[in-house]
Amino acid sequence: MQNRQLVLLIIIIVLLFVAGCRMKSTAMSAYPVHRDITTTVFWLGEKSTKDNLYISNTASAWDDDWMAHFGGVDDPAHRNGYFPAGFTPKENPFYFALPYNDFKNGIRKADASRVVPWAKDRQWGPRESMCKNQWIRISKGNTVVYAQWEDVGPFGEDDAAYVFGAVRPYNRINSDAGLDVSPAVAQFLGLPGIGTVSWQFINATDVPDGPWKRILTTSQIDWG
């Protein structure tokens, strides 16, 4: 009798495990995987140069005081593990940029509620971005890292077909770059200044523990 109960218990545990795996797989498969995307490294506090078309990264598309809210320059040349050397950041050092912004000139774009997949999941405030702080899963070979969306680029802010769809980026600069990642993300992946990765949106509840969850960014739009 005890053996039968033990076998039944094992079967139940296995079924629950399989069901959990299927649920996680379904949650991730709701978003397309963008494969072999040229990816460049950018950082908060990066000065404007010809390499970034003279675009300064002291502010972000959603935060005029991004560097102050982060705590300083996220210098890729001076690191303390995944953190910048000299200070502990106030916001997540695992961040990225994609070429879509749900706002233009301070007003939410008319297409945002249609193209952003999670737009109808809840109500959004008039100064609340649907994109900022969202998570993606990034892989390079067998290495996987997770990061939060904190800026717009590279070299575009209207490429909804690529960001939320299944087409290639329309940008043709830097070998058709379609993703910018922070020094922490690049370090974790072993990514040099430019390389290729695959990425996919992921729900916050499905993000596993790791260094990317030590400090979370929860701030929203701050245009002064």
C-alpha cells in the first residue's frame, strides 16, 4: 500500500513539473525570438562622438536626468564586477535600448496600444511608458542574460515591425544594428564592442534570479 502511494506521489510531482515547464514555455513563446541581431554596447554617460552619431547618453528617451537617477557614469572601462567602479548604481546596470518609443514629443503614439503586445494588460498613466523597464532574454551561444528596457535605439525610434514583430531591423548603420546593451550585459555575454545575439521579450514574473535582479529599475518617465 505504501509503495503504491509513493508511486502515485512521484507521478503527481512529475506531472506538476511538466505542467510548469509547459506554462513557462507558453509564456515565452507569446513573443517572437529575434535571432542573429547585430548588437552594440552603449552606456549611461557616454559622450557624443561620431561613432554614435553625436548622440549623448547622459539622458534617455524617458528620463532627462537618467545619469543622476542611476548614480553616475556607467563606465565600461572601470568596473567592479557588473557594477561601475566607485559607486553602487541606484538602478539596474543590466539595461538595453531598442528602436521603438511609445511616445513622440511628449504624447503617446497613436499606434502604441495596437503594436505593444502587453498594452492592454492594464491601464497606463499619461506619463507612463509601456516600454520602459520591460524585460528581455538575451542569448549568445549557451550564455543567457536578462535586462530591462531603459532607452531607445540604436539609430531609430519607430521600428515597431522589428521590435514587436518578426522582421529584421530597418537600421543600416553598424551592420544593421538592432539592439544596444549595457556594459554589464556585454560583460556577462562576453560580447565585444559589436557582435550578434538573439533576444526575446519575457514577462517580469518569468525572469529567473541572477545579478540582473540585484537592483531593479522601477522609475517611470521624468522629463523635468
